Amino acid sequence: MPSEVTPAPRYTVPGLAVQDAGSLIEVLQQRLHALNDLHLTLKHVHWNVVGPHFIAVHEMLDPQVDRVRAMADDVAERLAALGGIAHGTPGVLVEERTWKDYSVGRADAIAHLGALDLVYTGLIEDLRAAVKTVGEIDPVTEDLLIEQLRDLEQFQWFVRAHLETAGGTLTTADATTETEAAQQAMEQ
């Protein structure tokens, strides 16, 4: 955990206790890891997507990549403003993340979208929990995360639009792994 690697902040923003800032820093560090990982995952999909929907997915991901990078920067800067150290190196990300690496390589666009839907679900669920945690401590950090939640939910909607049937169900609704989701998406 970052709190083991990083000492507690010696100062923070006015009106916030140093101990509370330390709690926020821990939450924000995990958000930074999640966003850095998402950025790399989106680029991986962007580079490895094939099939008839290639160009649509390839081009849909570029704005998502750009926004996710901006989100990571916002989180890192908030973390620093609170008196923390933003750990953004690949080694720390891999060591501290609580999820497995993206599991789909070169694949059809729909397969990747099925897997990405699960990636977004996990990310959004974790972010909602973070919003609840920080909301009890700091409305500024809460506001930052809510803004990001809104954008990530919209990105998932873009992904899900490719996976939804005319009847309104997701083709990947029963999937529990990225590989299962990719397979179910291809069976539609």
C-alpha cells in the first residue's frame, strides 16, 4: 500500500486534517493506478483490434485514452496538493494493483468490447466505493471523482452500445471473466 511506501503527509490543504489527507492519498493512489492501467489497456485494444468493426472501435478509443490520461493527471495533482507523492511508475502499479492484467490479445473488435465492458464495470464499481469513502472526508476530492465517474460511465455506455441486443440485453451479461465476455460477445 502507498501508506507503507510513503510517509504520512507533513502538511495538507487548509481546513483538512493531515490524518484525513493521508486517507484521501491512499484512495487517490489506487485511483491513479486504475487510471494508468486503463490508459494502457485502452491503447492495447486500440493497437490489437481487428475485424469488420476495426475502424469504429479504433477511433472510438482515442478520445477515451486522452480523457483517461487527463483524469490520471488530475488525480496525481490532487494527491500532491494533499501533501502526498503520486507513485506513477509501472513497477509500483503492478505491485500495488488489486486486479489482474487485461487478458485479451489480438482479437475481433466485438470480442475486445466484451472484455472492456468488464474492465469498465470493475473500475466503476471501485470508483463508486472511493466516492463514498472520500465523500465523508473531503467534498473537493469527491467532486473530482464524481466527474470522472460520469465520464467513465459514458465510455462504458459507448462500449455497451455495441454489445446490446435490439431487445435491450447485453450479450455479455453472464460473463465473469474478460475471456468469457469476449467469447460471449462474439456469439451474438
